[in-house]
Amino acid sequence: MLLENKKIAIIGGGPGGLTLARLLELKGLNVKVFERDLNKDARVQGSPLDLHEDSGLAAISKAGLLDEFKKNYMPGADRMQIINEEAEVFFSDHDGKPEENFGHEHFRPEISRGALRKILLESLQPKTVVWNSHFISMEPKDEGWLIYFKNGNSEYADLVIAADGANSKIRPYITDIKAFYSGITMLEGTIYNASATAPKMNSLLRGGKIMAFGKSKNLLMGQKGDDEIGFYASFRTDEKWAENSGLDYSDKSQLLAWFKKEYPEWSTIWHELFEGAAMPFIPRPIYCMPLDQNWKSMPNVTMLGDAAHVMPPFAGEGVNMAMRDALELSELLTSDKTIHEAITVYENNMRLRASEIARESLQNGERMHSENALETMLGFFGSH
């Protein structure tokens, strides 16, 4: 194994980076994860993640963590309802979907991001994660890279792997290809103590997920851990909407007034989301890497997850793609191939796989934001 006695630096401590670190450590390799957060408790965790049998769960199993995952996932949180602007239910799998079905190709158990991160962190060797390591730049040195961090520290690595998300600072060292705007923006809100703060929404949700469709506009929501609800208003708009909307995203009354104006056909029951949400809301313009992106592989740096192939969330594949990247990259790097050969094979396969899923995500986004989105999505789920 050509990585023996080599230093591997993973930049970014999200699910993809931590999964890769775990898989490489199981092979006895020298891995460090450099994470910009001050410590393991610094980050506010987002919406839950649904892991898929052939990607996220496959990586968890290979990492020897499936039993821990089963202890921490959220039974029933994968159940879904499709409803209209009046909160009328047109589709529900709550009564027919088993609570646990591990091993079935369509079972997608949900787990909170915080719980998944904790499982992965606790699986690593002490001091694998170097906190407060905000990547600034790197330069070639010997056969590898000298990496500089905001805190003034620097580290040498023979191999650098970017797991630092959609706004990766390492991606430009590999390619100058940039993501394009999908035409859709999502406005994210979170409700804490939902059973008391938003009882109607909490009851409607039933511990699972809701996709509410109107004409070109959606509300997407899901159960989070600890009696929390995460939700998104999702709509077509121009790329600079977040900057030019004139909204103060910390002003609850402004956000409610915006919803009433922009979603005029929607029932007043939805107002509870905006009345009960914690401030601030977070606008998220949705981007996607070009489906035909290509670059010449380098011998000592590569990338995974959103750094490599950010895409819309409308196929539920983001974290699963990152964890499958980690699984495939770890297997190639610990094969009998040279490091450069391993990276080349990995990147070729990863680009093809990501392009297919990104196309599906874009198509789903078009369906979900069409004039007849409710009928379209009912037909889509009915056929599946």
C-alpha cells in the first residue's frame, strides 16, 4: 500500500470527510482532519439526513458503525406526506411503511446531523481532528503540499483531500470550473420546542416529512431531533434575490408579511411556521456543478462531496454521494494502484455518477416548481 508512512490531510469535518478518515484509519493510515470549527460543539446542525442502502449506509457498514447508527437514527422520520396549499393530504406512506427495514434498497432511515457527526467523531483515533483549522491556502512542497491555516499554523501533507463543501477553497487548485445557479432559492427556518411553539404544524407533520406544493412554490418540512422542525420555502427567483429582497432575515414580522404576499393562495395554517420560527432565517440559492465537468487528475490532491459536485437537494443524494465518494476513494487509495492512478480512477467514476444524480436532482427541481407541481409529484411518487 503506497500510502503507508505518508501524511494524509482531509480538509473539512463533515460526514464525507469524517467517513473517509474512519475508513483510512481502519487501514492503518496516518490521517488528519482539519476542521474550521473551534470544537465539536461549535456548529449548529442542520436538517436530518436520510442514508441510502448503496451509498451512505454502505459506507457506514464498511466503517463498522452500523450498530451505532441503528441506536441513533430516528424511526419513522422517513415517512412522508404530499399535501396542497390548504394542507389537504393527497399522499401518505405513514400507515404502510415499516419503521425499520434495514437491508431493503428503498429504506432511507433518517438521522440527525449531530448524531451522525458524533458517531463518526467517536470512531476516530484521538487527535485525528484538528479543530480551529480554517484553511487559507497551500503551496507545493516536495511531493506534497504545505497547508496554511488562519490561526497561523501550517502542516505538510503528501496527499490533500478537499471535503470542505460547496464553497471549497481547495477546488480551485484542481479545476476552475464553477457551479451554476439552478434558478431556485430556498428560505430556511427552524422551529424549536415545536410541540408547544407550532402545535398545528407539529401535529400535521406526524414525526415525518411533508412536501407541500402550490403553483411553482413549495413548502418542504421535516422532523428534526429534540422536538424541532426544519422547513424551507422553495421558489423560483433570480440568483441575487437574497441580497436584493430588502428583507431583514432576523425580523419575524417581515418574513411573515413576505410569505403572505408571495404565497397568497396558501392557507393561514402555514403562518404558524413563520410565527414560531427562531431567527434568523437563512436564504439558500441552489447551485449545481455542470453535468459535463472534467479536469486532469493531479497526483496528490482530490476532492469529494459538495466540493466536487454540489447539486440541488431534490433527489436527497447530497450526503449519500459524499459518503459513497469516501467509500470508493478509500478503497482505491488502499489498493495496489499508485496514488495518481487511484485518484484518476476515482475522479472519473465519481464525475459520471455525480452527473447522473445531478441531472435527476435538476429534473426533480423542475417538477417540484412547475405550475402543476402537485399533480406532477403525485404521479411521480405513484409510479415509484
